[in-house]
Amino acid sequence: MSHSVQGKTVIVTGGSKGIGKGIARVFANHGANVAVVARNLSDANSCAAELNETGVGKVQAFQGDVTDRTSMQNVANEVSEHFGGIDVLCANAGIFPSASLEDMTNDDWDLVLNTNTKGTFHSVQACLPYLKNAEYGRIVITSSITGPVTGYPGWSHYAASKAAQLGFMRTAALELAGANITVNSVMPGNIITEGLEGMGENYLEEMAAKIPMKKLGTVEDIGFAALFLASKEAGFITGQSIIVDGGQILPEN
């Protein structure tokens, strides 16, 4: 599996931090050419510089905003020109601000849905011409257990966006199967990222205690799931989701 991504070109949206950076690191460590896409080019450049020091593949930063269709079309063009094509899209960019139903505004709702759901659509559509020209195309969407499986107070807009991604994924998988492109998703549970680390050790311990494996997942755990779905060996898997949560959703109470 690890050898089949060597030399492939992988776009990771929201790739400069958190889960996106973990995905980018896993692919780079397995010899892929990785395009780290972020709204903040400085953050993307810092991530690319760090990953180039340790990875086997080449990592390049690109500025792009998934809420802007033209921006993502430009990114796809630039990545293809730089690396000679696009083989894998990891549609990972997402936000998760909290707002109660009573206080949530239309702008709050639109911001999350435009980024998480419409951003996935923009990213996929922009990359399609290049994925169709690849030996085989792979699309891996970062969804969540929140929305498709569980709920969490303050995240009704986030939950709706993540459930919507899965509906999009299934129909996209049907439409693109004839072009030898698979479309799948990874659904993370509680994953330790830069933001969570700042919450303190007690908070992290409380979160980990609720997971049967008694630990939080790492960003690389999500990266390895994405790596599998992007591999040649996963070519007969499409329209499916992999939950990566240490058993978080299993207990009845």
C-alpha cells in the first residue's frame, strides 16, 4: 500500500495545521508529492518547509480558499503545472466554531456550510479534470463522527455540514466510478491537535477516559486511513466511510 502512492501528487486542503498537516505528513513520508493548500500562505509555507525536512516526497505550499470556486480552480491548475498532474484530493479543510441554536445567526450557519460542505464541492470539481487524466483518481473527504453518527451541543451547523458531506460522497462516487475515480471519507473521533493541546492536561485526560482505548487519536491516525483509501489496493472501495475513533461511538452510555 505504501509504495503505490510514491510519486503520486496529492492535494491536501486545510493542510497547514491539525488533521490536514497529519495527512500531508503521512503522504510525504510515503513518497508522494504533496500540495499543502491553506488560506494563509505563510502557514502553508511553514508546514511545507517542516515536512520537506523529514519526508521522502516533495511538499509545496499553495494559497487557496475552498469557499471560493475560482480560487480552487486556480489551485488545481497551479498544482498540476507544478507537479505534472493530480492523482489524489484529500478534501480536508473545515471549521468548527461553536454556537447554540438560540444564538446562531444566518452568517454563523453559512460560514460553516460554505467552508465544510460547499468547500468540498469546490475542491472536488476543480480537481476533476486532472483526476480523470490520472492512472486512477482518489478523493478522500475528511468528515466526522459528529453529524453522521453523534451530536454535540453547539455544533448543529457543523454536524449538518459533516452529514451533508457523506450524502455528497455517495452520489459523487456513483458519478465518477466510470472515470476510475473513487470517493470515500474518513470520520475522525477525538483527535489531539494544536488547539486541543492548549486546553490543558486535565481536559485531555477527561476526553481520553471516554474512549474505550483510553487515548486520543493522533492526526497521523487519520493520515494512515486516508493513505489506505488513496492507495491502488483500495481501488474497489468507493462511496464508503471509515470511522477512526478508538471505539468512541461504541458504548451505549
